[in-house]
Amino acid sequence: MPPVRKTRIPVALTIAGSDSGGGAGIQADLKTFAVMGVHGASAITSITAQNTMEVRAIHDVPPDVVKAQVEAVADDLGVDAAKTGMLSNTGIIKAVAEVVDEYGFPLVVDPVMVAKSGARLLKPEAEEALKKLVIPRATIVTPNAPEAEVLTGVKVVDLDTAREAARIIVEELGAEAAVVKGGHLRGEYVVDVLYHRGEYRLFKERRIEKATTHGTGCAFSAAIAAGLAKGRSVEEAVDVAKKFITVAVDYGLEIGGGHGPVNPVAWQAIPAGRWEVLENLEKAGETLRQAEDVVHTLVPEVLMNIAMAIPYPYARTPLDVAAFPGRIGVHMGRLVFKGKPEFGASRHMARLVLAAMSVNPDIRAAGNIKYSKDVVRAAEDLGLLTYRGDRRAEPPDVKAREGGTLPWMLRSAYESLGRLPDVIYDEGEVGKEPMVRILGRTAVDVARVIVDIARRVARG
């Protein structure tokens, strides 16, 4: 008798090996489940000692213990969908087949055979057991090109051979559906071929030329399992998983000496970071409004702005930095905001923020105010580290490159001070208004510094 659910949170189960490096296996699966909005449970099949470069040791869990783990989860939490990863030997494969029959949950099979480092994760004598015992019980099988060749005998080199391999996995090996992944094939795009219910469907995303691919297959299949657990169709689950894994590879973690791990967290971290930035800028604007009686005196001729970027490592371009569109002006002693914060609203300020983040990822915000000796003195009196930039020393090639001045000035400050300053200013030149720029961790931090400087200047 199935357990009585206390909540409506879907449960997805990974039946796979443990990767001590945290990049693949159950570690990648559980991260994926979490960001895809399902509760993740696990049944460990093997313990591996591995990192981004090699697999040093493998210890298989006894088959009866693998089966007991699945039963413990299914008897209490229930399983809305499961996925398999590393099933090292025939005994484990038989145990998985038995428990799938026992509970009948949808099953995604990632036919893990070889690690990114080249180490075998499926014993050769167990390949036939996988084909005969697990694949026929699969809702969907997710091989890459080499794995599809082992399963079907078809050398996958293009879309036509990928279609044929997918068809064989379904019509001859007995899976309900198969998606042959195109990561090993050449081309500007990575195209996966799904065969389901007699029809083919292609899923295409841009190819990411990065080495952060450790755990790609694990996270992709886990994302499909999460989709099935939430009630999505096979096609819908694959579609979302394809988009998800592209982001996870694109923002993969460049750590270790080999293939860095994919980054499942990027799927949620980027939209969450964008929301956080917009909310923080709104609060920064309100901070300035509350002190506009003094702040308005610091609005320069080119107007004021505050910009803030999404967190490292996700901020890459000016489109990842938000600011106030049209800048912040002043009218009759009151601050004038022309619109709510938007991403891409100020490329000028964005370049400064991105340059600061390249030195110190914690510095994600910047603002500009009118230059005067009193402003600089007030900043120093507040204990802020200031740096005077000299536009006359700017190299001609930097001066000729649009948007190069502020990053150059920031690098000069860092080289001179050994750290980023809190305040960087210059006294202008022909056609360039003198300016003071405030750096900070958040837009609110920058706004508070601007208010403190304005009040100190007002007191004289």
C-alpha cells in the first residue's frame, strides 16, 4: 500500500554512485533535484574516490543494501520518479530491476559506462544485464553517442545515426523513449534526438565551448526525472532539462585540474540574483529619496546613477548589471527618478562594476556623484579609502577605446593601493566632467555612503 502523502512536494530518487569531488553522481543529482523544485532522495550504488582528473578507487555497495535504500524511501516518502546512474555490476542491476518492478515508478536510465576521466564505471560483463534488465523498464534512456553505440551497435556520428540508435533502444531494447545526446557530435549547436511513441523530436541549444562538463549526463537525466516527478510529459521534461543543462555547463565551475563540474545551481541563482539586484536598487533609491534635501546637492551635470550586478560568477556583461534608466536628476531640490531599475540601463556604470568584480567579486555596486574638494574631504573624514585618478596619464589606446577609461582607472587604483578603494575620483579634462565614484557591496551600501558624504558636506 503506497504511503499517505503529507505534502504535495514531488519526490525524485537517484540510484547512483557517489562522487567524492561533488561534480557528478548523486551529488550532481541532488543539487539538480533541489533547483528543479522536487525533494531529492538517494540510493547509493557505489562509492568512488574521484576528482576532476581521475577516479582513484571504487567500492560497490552490496546489492541488497542498494535495494533496501530504495525500499526505505519508497515505503515512507513515495517515489514520483527515479533515475539511475552508475550501476557498476550485474548484482546491483538485478536489484534495481526488482525494486522498479516492486514499486512501478517512472524511471530515467542514464547508462553510465565511462567517467569523464576515462575510468570505466560499468563492468563490461554487466552491459548485457543493463540492456536486458533495466532498459526495458525505463521510461526514457539518455545515452551520449558512445553509450548509444555500445547499447545498439550503431556508430553515432550524425543526426541520422542518432535517430537510428534512439529507435533501436525503444523498439528493440524495450524502453518507452530514448534521447541520444549530441554533445559528442560536431557543430555550432548541440542537438539531442528524442524517439518516443514512433516519433522523433530534436532539441537544439548552442554549444558551450567550456571544459566544465563533469556531471553533464547525471544532471541532465536528473532534470528529466524531476520533470517526470512533477507530472510533465516526456517531451516537456526533456525540453526543460535541455535548457537547464545548457545553463549548467555555461556557468560551470572552473575548479580542479581536469573537467570542472557543471553548475546546476545556476538555474535558480541567476533569476534569484536578478530579483535581488532590482529589489536592492529600489531600496537604494528610497535611501536617497529620504535624504534628498542634502543628496540633491551632489547630483552632477551628467546626473547621478547607482548600478549593481548579479553575483559572481554569473555577472559577465553590462546586461547583467542593473541601474536607473535615464539616471537620477534633480528638480527644485528633489531627486527625479525617470523609471524603475532595469538591467542594461547604464553600460557606463556597468563597465565600472564589472571591472571591480574582476578584482574583488564582493564589490558588486557603484554610484557616481559630483566632484568637489569638500566631497573628497568628507569621504576621507568618514574613513573611506580614496584614490585620485589622473585622466592625463591614460594611455592613448585606452583613451581611444570606448568605455576603457573607468576600468583602466580602477586597475591603476588597485595597483597603487593593493586593494580597491571605496572612492575613486578624477578632476576631469576637456569635455569630461570631474566625478566621484563610490564602490560597495550592494546598491544600498553605496546609497548610504552617498547620504553620509552629503550630510557631512552640508555640515561644512
